[in-house]
Amino acid sequence: MSIDYNQTIPNNVDLATDRSLQRALEQWQPGFIDWWRELGPVGSQGHEVYLRTAVSVDPGGWAHFDYVKMPEYRWGIFLNPPAADPKIHFGEHKGQPVWNEVPGEHRANLRRIIVAQGDTEPASVEQQRHLGLTAPSQYDLRNLYQVNVEEGRHLWAMVYLLHRHFGRDGREEADAMLHRHAGDPNNPRILGAFNEKTPDWLSLYMFTYFTDRDGKFQLSALAESGFDPLARTTKFMLTEEAHHMFVGESGVSRTIQRTCEVMKASGVDAADKLRALGVIDLETIQRYLNFHYSVTIDLFGADQSSNAATFYSAGLKGRYGETKLDDDHVLKDATYPILEVANGRIAEKQVSALSSINERLRDDYIRDSVAGVERWNRVIEKSGIPFRLQVPHKAFNRKIGSFAAARVSPDGRIVSEAEWNAGVGNWLPSDEDRAFVASLMGRVVEPGKFANWIAPPAVGINRQPASFEYVRFG
Ligand SMILES: [Fe+2]
Ligand SMILES: [Fe+2]
């Protein structure tokens, strides 16, 4: 499964043996490069960036680090090797061999799943395109660019499947990926969170912590797919996704650490006084957390969904950790608890497990998210500061599902419109919060220097020091 870098499009799928596919993808490629130049990171075309590139899909040692100009990054098509005796693990086809070609009856649904995933990848690059202008350090700038080029590669992963397996309409969908744009009122990206702005670096860290983690859970569910090319490509994408979540977790952690250092050194804990000292108060960090968490959990879709049930029963999209779950993997008679509003309160009810596949994935996601928030709390605890961050109730600030019409406080109470209006300034970032965070954003370009509001990382990338020259500006 070694990667052939002698090709125009690096790949480990023997692209050279399928001339018409190769030609079609080579025709899509210049449009992708144009898109990168127009809507990728602003002002970055001439920079040489210390980036990792995949050299093989073997676990461990797949990455090679070197200086690369991003428009020359070797975006390619990398699939994990097939399993020894690959079988479908769930749904009505459980126990049957996996599909290497798209079954006719599942074609429309598979295309829909692949397009929805693929659309998020370039969307996040577009959302983050201005951030390089206000990077708090070279180290952080390099991490942003690494995430951006890998999201570009994730688009390649989905576009390959569309071109290889979906004929003419697959090619049309691949073209449309470059024509929808994040936040474009006339032709927006498919999912809401991917049309929001990522205006500052605290937003970026929250996005890569929470929203790239949505990516982890969606990809994990697709990595179980009976359509083996989808399973194999998403398995490799997951290895890249881990770095994106690291950027988020460590970025928020370093922001908290710096705030706590200043709180301790100055003896100040009032938000306005801390702001005057140029760091982000923990209350504002909590409001950003509330926003990104609630917007992201909407991405899992409605609590009960007949589409999700169909995708599962058909063997197209599994559950998180499917093979490790101890049940029949068919779920015909199984139930699952969901929440709903009943008599003015939030109450649990048991519903069909098949119809609540989305909710289950959201709950798995929530467990994973909370673990990192606890790691952030340990940074605060170590400073001896009596403050705890927490994720809001899953009904808070929802736009999709059974809570979309309800007003729910972060602690999970149904509140009146008046109470919501009185509380929302403490629960979600206000315009003033965003303006303050924006006011801290300034460009720090000297190696080893960091903006005042964020602590340096404990270690650099690829065991380089934090003071390493991660970007050679061109
Ligand atoms: Fe991605
Ligand atoms: Fe990602």
C-alpha cells in the first residue's frame, strides 16, 4: 500500500491503471488548485511551511515533515489496506462480504452520505481563511495550515469516491463541492455549522476541538460501512483528524493556562480587570465553549431519523465502535433513551434504537468531548483557581431536533423567553465578548514569540522546539 508520488495525483489505488478515471481526476485537479488560491488561506501562497505529508498508510511513521509551499502540497488519494476477510458487521447484510462496488439499491443514499461528508472539508478551509493574518505565533500558524491542507486532502478522499464509483452525477457532485462556499447566501455549504464564521483564534481552537471531533465521530461511523472503499478511506482520514483535535485541545488549554498565570501573578480575578491585562477571562472561554458545543451537536441531526435508520439497516453507516458493542448489530427490537420536552420539563423516553442512531452517536460524541473539558479543568485546578468549565446541557441552544423550539438554560431547565433573554448574555458570547477577543488578535511572526493571551506549547511539532522556524514567509 505504498504511495506513488511520481504521479500527478499521488495515490495508493493504482490510479495509473484506470486511464479514464485518472483523466477525469486530473481535469478536476486544476479547479481544486484555483479554489485553494482563491478561497484557501489568505496571503499564504509564497510561504514555505513545515508540513507533514503522508508517505504510507502504515500505522506509525506515515508522516514526512518538510518545508512546502501550500499550493504545491501533494494532495492525494490514500486508502487503508482492506481487512483480511472483510465482512459487513451490522444491519440486514450482517455477515455478508463487504461491497467493493456500489450496490444499485444503495447508490442514492451512499452518494448523499459522501457528498455531505465531502462538503464539510473545503468549508472549514474557507471558514478559517483569514486567521493566518492574526496568528499568535509561527507554531500556531503552521498548525492552522496543516489542518487546512489536510481538510483539502479529505475533500480529495471524497471526490475520488464520487469519480470512481458514481459516474457522471458523481463528477457533477465533485464540481459542486468547489462551487458551494461557507456563508455564501446564494450557494451555502450543506450544514449550518459550516456556514458560521471562524473569526478569531479562540473560535478556531473551539472549532477544531468540538467540530473536528464531530468529524471523528462521523468518520468512525463511516469507517464501519459495508461499502469498503468508503470504510478504508475514512480510516485513513481518522489518523489525520487526531492532529486537528490536538490543535483545538492544546490551543484552548494554552489559552486557559495563560489566563490562570496572569490571575495568579496579579491577584486579579474580575473579568474586566483581566481583560485590561490582555488575557481572556474564564467566563468568556465558557461562553465560547457553550456556543461551539451546541452548534456542533446539532450536526448529528434529528434525535429520531428514518434516514439514519435506513443507513444503518442497509449497512451504509454504522455506530461508533460498532464491532466492540455487545448486541445483535441489527437492532430490530432494541430501544434507546432520548430526551424530549413533556409538560414543560425535559424527560427521557425509550424509542426504537434504529430510529435514534443519530442520538446515540451524539451521546458518544458528548462523552468524548467532556473528557477533554476535564483536562482543561485540571489546568485551572493546578493554579488553585476555584472555577470549573463545563459543557452545557445537550438541549441548550439547539436548532435541530426536539429541542429546536424550546428555550433551555445551560443547566437544563426549560426557561421562558424573558428568562432566556435575561440570561443569554451570560451563556453565549456577546458582540462585546467577540469584539474583545478580536482586539487581542495580532500577528506574531518571530520564531519562539507568542501573543500575550496564550502560553507556548510544552513541546513543538515533530519534536522541534517551540522556537523553531515553522514558517518561512515568502
Ligand atoms: Fe476533515
Ligand atoms: Fe479535521
